[in-house]
Amino acid sequence: MQPSLFSHFHNPGTGLALFNILRGAEGPSDKRSKRDKVVERKVAFRYCPSCGEEVFTYCVPKGAETEIRCSSCGLPLEVGPRAKSPSLDCIIIADDDKSFRSTIADLLIQRGLALSVIACEGGFELLSQITERFRNALPVGLVILDVLMPYLDGLATAKALRAVEKGLHTSFPIPILFLFPVRSDESWQKAIARCQPAFFLNKGPDSSPDQIAERIEKIISYLLRQAH
């Protein structure tokens, strides 16, 4: 996980300095030090589809270009035109909310993100569906897991999936996208990192099915690059 700039605000002096830089209280820009200008670049706000809100960002050199990333989750936040996400053969989603999972399944197909979507009410059904597809040599391009499900939660389901893949000696692990009802904390993010390739999406304020589907589309390309 990328380091968060929110940690700077635990220090009142640092927090005030950053606030003043953002508000322009340090005086005209031509009088600011080089260090101030670097900080100012790092705390620019941008919308993050994973976090579902405006976040601080930081820059990472990528050859001759600079990549802007979310300071909370590390997701690259593209500025220019974004390549269309590939259409996957099959996406399997598990969510205990029947209305939500059915609507998301329909929207993923409508947006051309998948040729087929299997909607499951929980982790047990998802593992059963995936095992059956493995047995019949049918591909699964992406798994979407609600973290808070009864009986078998999203993280336990992901761990079981990785064990099944290891036992069957699959070529590549299936990318997993976790859905959180609120912002995931550092302990959750560390747990997700152990299920790589995996990422997460905080439902947050932009939590309608249509908004979630749009945000999933923006994350898929990055998640698929992790997988290969």
C-alpha cells in the first residue's frame, strides 16, 4: 500500500503548514520555497474511483511522464483519455443484497465489461460456481466480493479461492475486487494485499448501482494489469 499523506495531519504544525499552502497563506507563489512547491503538488485534490471521494494525491515518475496516484489507496488516477476496459468472458459477483447484485450484473453487461455475469448470494455459492467452471475449463475474468456477507465473508471467500487455485495449479489467479460499505482501513488493505491480484472499492457516497458500475469500469484495467 502506498503511504498516506493523511498521516501528516496528526502533527498540528505540519497540518497547519499544508493548509496554509493550499489556501495560499504563505504568500505569493514566487516567494515559496522549492520544498513548498513539491508539497503543494502532492496534496492536490482529485477524485478517486476506488475511494469514491476527492482525495489527496502524490506524483510518481514514470519515465518521461508523471503518474498521479491516490494517497490513500495508491490507485493511479489518469488525467488524459482512458483506454476502454476489455470485455471479460465472465465476471462472478457475490453480494447478499439480491437487488444490488442483480442490478450490478445487468449494468456490467450493458457497459460491455463482461459477456456474462454470474450473481451469487454469498461466498459458498461463488466458490461452487468457480469450482464448476474450473472443472469445465471455463474462464473467469474477475471476481467481485462484498466484504460484509453472512456465514462466509468476502475476505474468507477470497482466501478459499486462492487455496482452490493453488490446489488446481491454475495458470493465473483470478483478479478480485472487494466492495466495502465505508472507507477500508490499513488493516483491511494489508489483508487484501495478501490476496493479490486484488483491489477494493469503497461504496461511500457514490453508492448507487450505476455509480458503482462506472467506478468498477475505471478500476478494472488497473486490476487486470496486476494479474498479468
